[in-house]
Amino acid sequence: MAGERRRRGGGNGARERPRERGTRREQREQQRGAGRARTALAVAAIALTVAFGLAAVAEWNRWSETSRLVTPHPAPPALAPGSTGSLASPQRFWGTYRPHVYFGMKTRSPRALVTGFMWLQQREGGGGSLRHTCEQSDGLARYGWRMHDGQNFGVQEIRDGALVLKTEFVKRPGGDHGGDWSWRVTARTEDTGGPAPLLSLFFYVATDGQGMLRPHLESETRLAAVTGTTEELGDFTLTFLPPTADAEGDPKHASYNYLDVPSPGLHLLTDVVRSSLSNRFIFSGPGGPRRRFFAVDTFKGLPGWDQRPPPAPRGQLLLHQVTLELPATLEVTFESGSAAAGRHGERLAGAALSSALSRHVAEFERRFEETFGLARKGFPPAQRRFAQAALSDLLGGVGYFHGRSLIQSPWPGERPLPGAEASLLTAVPSRSFFPRGFLWDEGFHQLLLARWDPAFSREILAHWLDLMNVEGWIPREQILGDEALAKVPPEFVPQLSETANPPTLLLALEQLLPVAPQPYLHRIFPRLRAWYDWYNRTQAGPLPFTFRWRGRDARPELFLNAKTLASGLDDYPRASHPSPEERHLDLRCWMALASRVLAAVAERLGEPADAYRAMERALTDNALLDQHHWAPELGAFADYGNHSTAVGLRWHQPPPAAPGQPPPEPRLVREVREAPRPRFVGALGYVSLFPLLLGVLRPDSPRLPAVLAAMRSERQLWTPFGLRSLAADSTFYQRRNTQHDPPYWRGAVWVNINYLALRALRGYAKAEGPQQARAEELYQELRHNLITNVYRQFVESGFLWENYNDSTGQGQGCRPFAGWTALVVLAMAEDY
């Protein structure tokens, strides 16, 4: 038993000890497991903390970078503080700064008092169209300023069917608020058959967020005058003088109506007047038939107001309607309360207005000849009047805008943000289609305006530089205020923060530099540096001293060739497959110009200029230019990128629609028949000429003969009307970019680039080199072709045009386009 117990006990002990050892192992393993779990939890916690931290940092960076897009640049303003006010600049305080309307004036202030003009041809049975804002769809035979000096007076002619209107204004300085001004509108008809046409003329004044207006009525329906007060203008009186049959003052019978309503916004004034019209009124002239006509009656509200609350009133609208038979003359006077002491009781109307207009016309003609010398060059009177009209339409197209740009961040999913509140004085490309500021257009505008009025041009350039954000970026399109917004489809309003535009303002600044005051250069130089640095930082190319436009179309498969809006040459063919490897020739040349101008400004100011000069030397090094952009297989300068030469558009039938849905329309989509590879882009045209256009190519360059030969080749760029934008033998010549996107920079003749070509050829003709005589020959022939065609089209159509057909010379695109097309004046003057 004892042995049995020993065996059992021993057995038990043997079995217990392993169990104890196992338990300890389990415990140790459990402890190790718990430790590993705790470590894993700690690591997970740390990872989570890091992840949250990284996310927070990323979110902070995202917020910080986004907020910087709408943060103004910290440098002192380029525009001297207070320089645009009524005391500092009384001659320019009032102006025709509403280019989007056929006739109107306002002050250069954010909440300006605005004045304007509308008309309505009263037709039997109705059907007349109310005219107010410049619209291509109005189909006017012509309209535009025939004389406008940018400051004191203007004379405009408008032809609406058989109706001919002449609008004139004169300003008279005095007082503390910009002085007085007067309008004269003369209306006649070229239709000699039937009874005298019945016409309604509408004159209005409206406030926008500040000021008070008080109507003064005669006979309950005639608005004889408006007195008012605003912060910028103090007290003033606007008087609507009775109509006359002519400028001699013979009285004219008329019917009168007026409107006094809250204004829902300046962009809605046309709709307010149109919705207030009623045809219950009868016109009965002396000895004439009784005729029903439309006149303002009771404001009925705007369309859709019954479905949603109407907007809160933004101001007040007072409108004076005069209905009469033609011919007739009407005058309106604005008299500033603070100018009364110097007026000596003489109102600027009637004979006094005629005398003032005559003086200003004579002074304008004298100054025009002194500035441009067209009579000395042998141009006949008709062509001189054409040149005066081109300059005047550009000056009459200067507008003053105030508001906020809408900025689109490059971060995915971000909503556009409103930028800082800003004001802009700028010329506009087209009063009907582009009545707002465009960055690269403005540099070309100022080449002409700087010759006419250097101080005015310097002020406009400063306005543009003050739009810069803290990064040094200036939005390419300025859509400031409700009136500007009303002309732009919503999808085109946000400005992309990575998108540049050619720095053409520097073309004008280089011209202004010799006479620019030192204080002005000191104010603008910090912003010029920031702008220059922004281009170098954001538009750098894949190799040193190369550049690439950012912001090409994000879905290239939808286009024959993805557009490059940043370049200004929209659909000009670039590499078929956008990539970071692209090298854009035109941007390289713009940066050479920028380096030269920045260096010149720095040297004028005694600032360090070595870096700018070094960059200029590198970008004008013709050997380096050859290395990056000369395509031996093409015999031309070219872009470089990931490119296929076999692309086209083909019709694609989408899959069938769901039951009950209309069948989908077929659409054109891009087809690539050859894989792209890195190569030079075979698209001879304006881009190929940029080394010549901006003076990068040396006069003794062995490449210059090939460039000149391409310019003069009729199967490539030469036409009887100017240089076409893309060679006629290019596979992209006159090709649509999408089903709904017709060719734009693919063959048409554009005046701005032709002006640069003339300027360059004149330079090569004056420089020692083997191509000197050839350059002079091309210069003379191209100048004749361009001037002759632009003038002929103006005579035939009444307009300057956006561009010209390279086969017929006919004006095309939008009109009037007195933007860079007005550079024809400098070509006539041989002023480069």
C-alpha cells in the first residue's frame, strides 16, 4: 500500500509538477500576450494619433493654402491711396464707366450713382424691342464712339434699323465732387416713307446701396428734375430739359411717363423697366393720328417673384420717359451742389453745350494728329476718322467695376471661395460680349492707351496689380459686381488658382518706363517681383529654363486637342496628351520679356537686378532655345510634349437610354490612332513665331530665314489680310475642337499677334543682319494688308471685329471688338 501510495503519490506529484509548470507557462504566455496586446493598443493609439495628426496637418495645410488664395498681397497698394477720388482726380471721377450699356455714366466708386439711357421704337401693334445693354442679338447695324478723349467728352453714333441716334456728353470741372456734366441725344430716321416714326427715350438715375433721390414732377407725369445726395457726390440736381425739334431749340410735342421704384439691383434695371410697360397710353401729336404706345406704368414685379420672395431693395430707380415723333433732340444736365459757385448761373445746355462740344472736338483732332501723325503719313480724312473711332471706342470701353472674384482651389471637392473685395478700372475687349476685364487683353489695350494718355494707363496698370493675392497670382478674368456677373454663364465664373495668363501688362510697362515717375515704380515693384516669382514657381517646366502652362483641359479625350486657356490662345494645338513633360515655347518667350522688364525697373530704382539679367541671358540664349524648341524635322520652333500625330473626332453612339427616356444623341469623341510619344508638336502658327515676336531670336540667327519664309508662305501663314494663326497645311487648320466648339485660333487672323509681328519685323529691319532687307519687305507688305482689311471691314460692317477670316478677310467672332483690334491705330502710326 505504501508503495502504491508512493507510486500514486509520486505519480500524483509527477503529474502535478508539470501542471504547475504548464500553468506558469500559460501565465507567462498570457502575460506576454497581454503585453503584446498592450503594445499593439499603444502602437494603434500612436498610429491613430499620428493619423489624426497628419489628417489635422493636411486639413490645416489645405485650409491655409485655400485661405491664401483669397488673401490680398501684403505689399502697399500700387495705386496711391485716395488717388481716384473726386478731389484727387476730379477730371476722371465721372465717366462712361458702364461700357456694357449703350450710353450711361457713373462715378469711380464702389457704390456709385449710375445714370443711363434706353430707347424703344414704338411700332404699330407693338413688337418694339427695348434697348439698354449692348447685345449682339439686338442686331444693330453699328454703334460705337466716334470721338472720346477718355476724360472730357464723347460722341457716339448708334444705328438701329432706320433709326439713327447720336449721343454726346461733355464734362465741366468745378467744386469738390467731380463737377458737372451734360448729355445730348439726337434722334432721326433714315426712313422717308409714311408718318414720322414714334420713339420713346428713357433716361434714368439709380442708386446702389447709398444715397437718396427726390423726384420733381410737372403736370403729374413729367419728371422734370431729380435732386439727390450721396456720400461721394454731396448734393446734386439732374434736370431733364424739354425736347426740341433740333439743336436750335424749337419746341417739340411729347408725351411723358415716369417710374419711381425700389431697385432690386443694377443688373435688373432692364427687367424692371420692361415689366413696367403697358400699352394703354395714347399719343396724339398736333394734327396727327392717335397712336397707342408702350410706356412705364406700374411695376408688376419680375418673373418668378410669385414663386420666391423678391430680393431686398438695393437702391432707388427714377426714370423719365419721353415719347415723340422724329426728329428730336433731348438734353440732360447734372449739376453738382459744390460746383455752384464757379458756374455763374450758366447751365451747360443749348448753345453753351454746342460750343463746349465744338471746342473739345477741335482739341481732340489736334491732339490725335500730334500723337499719331496720320495726316503727315498721308492717310486720307476717311481713314483718319476710322482711326479716331478705333481709339475712341477703346477709351469709351473703359469701365469701373467693384466686387469679388470667385476663386476655385486646386484641392478636390473644395467649393469656390469669394475673393477679397476689389475695384478695377480697365478697358474691356467687347462691350457686347466681353464687357469685363481680361488680364492678357489689357496689356495690348494699354499699348495704345499709353500713347494717348500715359498717366491714365499707369493708373489702369496699378489697378490690375492691386488684384494680386498673397501668392503673387492675378485671376485672368475679372467678373466683379452683379452687372458683370449677369453676362457670364455660371460655369465660367470661378477662376482657377493655378491658371496663368501671358504677362502682357509688361509690354505696356516697358513702353511707359522711360517717363514713369520714380514713386510710381517704387509702389508697383514689390508686386511685379511677386508676380514674376509666381510664374517661375508655378509654371516651371521639366528642364531648367523651360516653362509649361498649367490648367490644360482635364479631360483631353473630349477634345480634338485639349485647350490651353492659360496661354490666351485657347484651342491652339499643343501636345495631344497633356503631361508634366511639356515645354511651351510662347511662355518661355513671355518669361524672357518679363526678365528684361523686371531688370530694367530694378535698375531704375537701384534695386538688385543681376538675377533678372541672368535669367534674361539664359532665356535669350539662342543655342539653349534651339536645344529646347527647335524641331529639325519640322524646320520650325515648336512646343514639346507627349504627342500623337494621328488623332481625330469620330461619332460615338452612347448606350441605349433607360425605358421611357429619350434616346441619347450621338456625339463626337476623340479617337487616337497612334500611341503618343515625346516629340515636338507639329503645329506651325503663332506659337512658332514667338521667338521672333518677342525679340528672342538674334538678327543673325540661322533660324531667322526659316521663320520669315513660313510667315511669307501662302500655304502656311501668309494671307492678303494678315498672318493667319495656324498654317493652312496643318492637320488642325480650321478643325472643330468638339461638336460644339468651332475653330478659334486655328486659322483666323488676329490683330494683336499681327501687331507684335509688325513690331518685330520693324526691329529686324533696323538691325544689322543678313535678313534686314527681307524683314523690311515683309514689314511693308504685312502692314499694308492688315490696315487695308481692317479698315475695309469697318467701312462695310461698321465694326471692329474680334478676328478676321483668313480666306475672305471678313470680320468674325464678336463685335464690336475695340480691344486689341484697335492696335491697328499704332500700325497706321508705325508706333511700336
